[in-house]
Amino acid sequence: MTDVPANSDNSSLTVRDNRTGREYDIAINDNTIAAKDLAQIRLDDEQPGLASYDPGFVNTASCRSAVTYIDGDKGILEYRGYPIEQLAEKSTFLEVAYLLIYGELPSKEQYDQWVHEITYHTFVHENVRTFMEGFRYDAHPMGMLMASVGALSTFYPDARDIGDAHNRHIQIIRMIAKMPTLGAWSFRHAQGKPFIYPDNDLSYTANFLSMLFRMSERRFGADERLVKALDTLFILHADHEQNASTNAVRSVGSTQVDPYSAVAAGVGALFGPLHGGANEAVLRMLRRIGTKENIPDFIKGVKDGEERLMGFGHRVYKNYDPRAKIIKKSAEDVFEVTGTNPLLDIALELEKIALEDEYFVNRRLYPNVDFYSGLIYEAFQFPPEMFTVLFAIGRTPGWLAQWVELVQDPEQRIARPKQIYTGPRTLDFTPSSERWA
Ligand code: CMC
């Protein structure tokens, strides 16, 4: 180990290519080397330069970002420098959305204007409604959301002017405003219930609950504790740096396409079970365990490698996921209103046992964001297919903040990875008329 600070100006890496005996100095900046600097390392002028191979970008930085900071070892998550715990307790989802996108907390005037603009863009064109009605009766709400977000690009062709800051602002307002409308209508469609129009006298999250659940009453009055809990969940999901869906938004956005098309790609990535679907798996697991008495057997199965304790462990967090702590508290608030879920007792007991068991302690496996969120969503009476839709609504400001950062970053180029070609070469083509004769 050396004493050279990680970001020291003179840090560099000396590499010796044992094929040629040549040595190279490669600059280290921000604890990374530039992959393009490897290209100078080559066998001879005929050969391509050295590249790095990193499926899944496990150890490759794709951008510089000032949006979200994570320290997985210490269990720290910050948006624009503000700890997630403080934002969840003291802020609102729309204020956090402003912070993520514009980088600073809004003044009173900025906040009022922001909320006003979002509130008055919640309606969608009537053709979006007929478009959504055209889906099969049992269409998955996430598929409907993905398609309808993408379809918005056809309603707002001006969105293609991504170089204009004011234009970007308008599209951002539209997208944050309309996601709950599209999400709620996707849910109502599968239930065969009429679509409910936005109520602009309600807050962002209360309006979403109204569009989801209102029937014949004049106004849907959700319990304030439920509104706060859902708003908090949106805050917790608002950004998580370069996760799979954000990477999808950035990759598609790097082609300079409009933001609706880029965000539709993010929704598609989130749809996958490896990204947005773990909380549903937690519920299935808790149901299967059934009673507290079955927990020791279940834990034994996990330790024997027969299955996984879903909602535990994280690629980045090797400590308690800070979002899980906040969600656990929100779960208590929600159950105060809805009555407790018997699965909660099993979850609490599982957590207690796992946190004391050396298998989990040694592997640094702690509850993640999904361990308790499914229980809360179920208390709201959301079917599991809606869980990822809720995630997508919460993640929209993060996707947009990262998209704005991308389009303003002079270092960014179209995302176009290299490959290692493994197929055949220079075959002779025989026309089908001869091959099939
Ligand atoms: N239950 C039991 N053992 C586990 C678990 C688990 N949930 N997670 C990891 N391990 C073990 C794993 O078997 C391995 O043990 P060994 O060293 O003996 O082979 C060790 O811990 C390291 O695991 P890994 O698979 O190398 O870790 P990873 O970083 O590749 O995987 C993970 C991270 C989240 C995919 C994994 O922990 C997991 O599958 N968890 C359960 C699913 C889950 O809750 N996913 C939601 C993640 S949070 C969502 C988000 O932030 O978007």
C-alpha cells in the first residue's frame, strides 16, 4: 500500500506488457484509469490496442455524476449530498424531485411554481386514454406504462429539441406529472374499472391514490398517514446512481433521442425480475414460510444453499441498506391504519434470527430495500404486478436528473461498447437456390 492519495494529480499506473516487454504509464484520476488509455498497449501496429472486458459493468465507471452518492460499506445514501434519512423524514417527493433534477433545494417561489406546473400537467391527451384502452383486458400494468410513456413522444414531438434548457424543463414537468396518471390507469384497466381523471386540488401522492382507488365518491380522501408513507417510498426510490434502469436511460439517451423514449427504456429495464421484482419474491417467501415455527427450517435450507433469503443482501450495500431502515418504520405507520399483516411478524423474526446468525453476519447480508416494501404495498391492496409501477413513478425524477446530466456532459458520447468477436470469419456464401437444391 502507498501513501499517495487516491486523487493525487501525479498518481499513475505503470503497466508492463509481458508480450513485448514495453512499459506504459497510465494516469489515474478519481481512482480510475481511462479505458481508452489502454489502447496504446498493442503488440504491433497491425493489432488493435488493449481493451478491458467487463460484462455487466461490474468495475467500469460510465460517467461522472453529481446526483447520488452511495457508500455501500457504511450504508450511506445521499441525494445531491443530503442524507436519505433526512429527506425521507423532512421533505416531500416533489421537493426531492426538484433537488435531484436542479441540484439544489428550491426557494419557496421555485417550489410553489414547480408544484403548480406539475399539478397542472397531470392530464393526458384523450388519445392516450383510447390508446391505453386498446390493451388486452389482462395486460401487465408495467407493459402498459412502458408503452404509454414511449407513446408520449408522439404527442410531444418538440421534446426532440433536447439541447434547449427550457424545452427540457417542460418535458420533465410533463413526465413527472403524467407518470401517476399512466400508472393508475394501467392498474384500473386490469381491474376493468373506469379511468379516474386527476384531481388538481390534491397533492401529488394523494391524487395518485385517488386515481387508483376512487369509485363513486365525489372525492377520495386517503388517510394522511398512508399518503405520507407512499410519498416516503417514492423518495426512497427516487435515485440509486448507475443501476440497470438508469444505465438504460443513459444508454438510449446518449443517441440524443427524446426523453420519453429514453425513460421508456428505463421502465423496460425496471420490469425485469432482477431489478424491480424482488419485493414480490419476498412476499412469496414469507407466505411459504407461513408461521414463525417454520423459520429455523427455512434458515437451515438457506444455509445449505437450497434457496436464498429474499430481501437480504445487495451488490453495493455490505451493511444495513439505509432505505430498509426507513421502510421498516413506514411499515409500522401504515399498519397502524390498515391493521397488521401477519406476514410482518414472520419478517421481523426472520430479520432478528438472520442478523445474529454467523452465515449472514460473515457474508455481510442485511435487509435491503425490498424486505419490507412488499408488505407495505400489500397493505395498500396493490397486487404484486403494481409494485414495479410504483417503483417506476418514484424513480422517474432520478432517471430525468441523470438524463439532464448526460445531455449536458461534454465527455459523454453515444454508448457503444466494444465486443470480443467469437464467431467464424470470411465464409463463402452459397445462394439458397444452390444450398437447397
Ligand atoms: N440469501 C442467502 N445467501 C446469500 C444471499 C441471500 N439473500 N445473498 C447473498 N448470499 C450469499 C451467496 O450465496 C454468497 O455466499 P458464498 O460466498 O458462500 O457463495 C455470498 O452471500 C455473496 O453473494 P453474491 O451472490 O456473490 O452477492 P451479489 O452481490 O452478487 O448479489 C444480490 C447481490 C442482491 C443479487 C443477492 O444478495 C441476492 O440474491 N439477494 C436476494 C435477492 C434480493 O433481495 N434482491 C434485491 C436487491 S435490492 C434491489 C435494489 O436495490 O434495486
